[in-house]
Amino acid sequence: MIENFRPGTLEKWGLGYESLASDNPRIVMVRISGYGQTGPYSGRPGYGVIGEAISGLRHLTGDPDRPPARVAVSLTDYITGLYGAFGAVMALFAREKTGRGQFIDAALYECAFSFMEPWIASFEKLGHVPGRVGPRLPESTPNNLYPTADDQYIHITAMGDALFRRLATAMEQPELPTDPRFAGATLRSEHHEAIDALIGEWTQRHTLASLEEILARHDVPATRIFTIADIFADPHYRARQSIVAAPDDDWGSVTMAAVVPRLSDTPGAVVHSGHRIGQDTRDVLAELLGYGSERIDALSAAGIVQCGAATGDRDPELAESSAGGA
């Protein structure tokens, strides 16, 4: 069972974990909330972006001369969903040994906070409060975004000694790795402004396409910053079928990301884009619980369950617009 109500809500309805587990000790419940099931903030409402701000991640995101930025997707919601899924799987494995289920307490802020890993011990031991550094990754140099001759940008990651030597060769400046300022990873991080300036001067003499070709030839990790249009046109995404056309009752199909990770023997598949609310209620109640039509109709009429439109009952206006777009 998966729920994301404010803590205490299910308990008010008599549907808390303890109540359900007394009837079915094998039940596994994933409980997602803003602040967790306990603690002084547990009763507060919360969204992913609020958890992101409280976790410290938001403070680190963006450029140093601007307010904290955000990733333009519901990052913390995704992180917490993954942790909730992993927790459910672990609980199911544990149940095979113990015969008992348990509940997973997945807090938005806490799941995001786990991504602060390098800075937690740093503050505890050194009192260091990290700040925003833009596209650069602290203590990993060079690892930054650089301008190109055609007013675009390329991200280059060459923080290891071997990678830095390959980058220096690609730049036709093979002496850089022996420069006292850049002769090791720690030294390069200490002098990140100098090395970034040198790389930026070089990248500004080349177009983005030529830089990608040069760096690929020298086996240096680098890439342009992909837009969603770049992704749809990319041959690697296409070859791996990373984007799939999921069947949809209203639009015919909707493109979606493929299932990840890819399992060799039991790969997943996208069966449909998502059904309407209540579309599968009748099938679930009839096939899994053996309810008859009259009982399901009564539940629906009482507002206890919702029975949506059946598969194939498409909105003609949506169907027409979908066909026109195709």
C-alpha cells in the first residue's frame, strides 16, 4: 500500500499501519510525506521543492551572484519515489524471512538531504558551509561549462590526471600537466580559476561541433547541453529506444521515457501512458475480489469507488486532434 497523506490522516480514518497490520501482518505500506512520520515538523504540509530547500540542496543550486535556483522538474519527488520503491522491495525481501510486513517512512526533505553527502562531514569536521558555484563541481577540476566560438557552451570533465593529460593534448598545450599549479587534482582545484580561464580561452576559438569532435577524438568526456529537441533527434537515444511511444486511449500514443534500469532477463515495458481515473476499477474488483456488477454499481453510486470510462471509449475531439497532429 502506498500513501502520501499528511501524517496522522490515515489514522483518523482507522486505516493507519497498526490498524491494517493487525488484520494483515504481512502488509507493506510506503508512507511518503514532507517531513516524515515523527518529529516536530511532521504535521506540516510539504511539497518536493520545500523538502529540497530544507535539505540544503537548493542552497547549492545556481550561480553565486544570484538567488538559489531550482531544477525545472520535481526532483525531490522523484528521489523520494525511488527511495520508497527501494524500501518496499527491501521490506518484501525481509517479509520472506520474517513473515511480517512493515512500513517505509520516506520523508521528502530526508531523501533530498541524502544527496548532500559530501558536505555533511565537511561541515561537522571543518565548519565549512558550501555555497553556489554555478556549473562548476567543487574539488573536481576541470569540471565546468565553457563558452564556444558560436556563442554556445560545452561541458568538459577532465579532473583525473590521465584525463587532464588528454585534454591538454587536445588543446595542443601538453605542458599544462607539468605546470606546478596543475600537477595534481588537489592543485588544480586550488587553482580552478586559472585552469578554467585557459580552457575557456581555447574553447572560444572553436565552434561547439568542432570541440565535440576534437574532444571525442582525444577521449575526453565532454558534451553540449542537450535540449529536449536535441534528445528527440539524437541517434543514441534512438538506437537504445530510450524514448517509447506508449499507447493512449485519447491521443493514440504518447512518448515517454523507457523503463530504467534495463534488466537483462526481465526487462520492463511501457504498456500504456496511464489510464483515466477509475478506468480499471471494475476489472480489479471483479477479477481480483470477485465482486459482481450490482455490488460494484452500488459502491460507485455511493461514491466509495470511482468507475471511469472503459478502454476504447475515446473522446472524439481528442481523437480528432490527435489524428490531425499525426
